[in-house]
Amino acid sequence: MRLFGKHGKKKKTIIKRRIYAINKKALNLILEVSKESYPKEFGGLLRAEKGVITEIMLLPGTLSGNTSAIFQLHMLPVDFTIVGTVHSHPSGSFHPSDADLHLFENFGHTHIITCMPYDYNSWCAYDYYGNKIDLEIVE
């Protein structure tokens, strides 16, 4: 006998991608900060409005090293415009590591990785599963 609604397995929730573009000024800032942080990794959070990434936010306490950027997610403010993360790979590859994939699955739905030489051809966006996604660059 059921008392309160249906019983059984819960369905897995599929999050629809809501971000389709990045503002050119935000991308330029990401690339420049990544270049200036070299040889250490740069890490930040992505903020978006109406489907467009408009700025990055630096999280207090983020640790940058030669092989990783460690986010202090407990320092995250309540901000529903944050959609994911951005970080650089000084190694020269923008492919996500296992640690990156773990972060993607657990925080946000849009992520960007940059690499040397930190230009328009050396960055890539990913969804929460680590699949490449296309982001249009808009003014």
C-alpha cells in the first residue's frame, strides 16, 4: 500500500545546457590571466547572464601550483549566476585530467580549460560529463 505518491527507482536528472556563448572581453581576460599566471595554473569561476559567460570570479583562498589549482569551494558565495569553472594547464594540453572530470561532475555545468600559448586556438569548453562543447564568442 502506498501512502504518499509513487515508490520505486528515481530517474536520473538530465541537466540541459544553458550556456551557448562567451563574451569576447571575458575570454580575453581569461587568456591574459592564464598567460600571466604561467608557469602556475590559474583558476576561477564562470558567471553567466542569459546564456552568455560574461565574467570570471576569483574565489578567495584558491591555491595555484605548477600542476594544479585548488578551489576552496566552501568560500563560494550564494550566487546563482555561477555556472562552472575555468582554469589553465601550463602543460600545453587543454584536455581534462581525472581530477578535472571529478570537478566537472560535481560543480557547475560549463567548464573551460586554457593552455599555452593562451590564444583563441588554445582553449576548450566542456560540459559536466567532460564532453567538448562549442561556445560562440560574442561582443
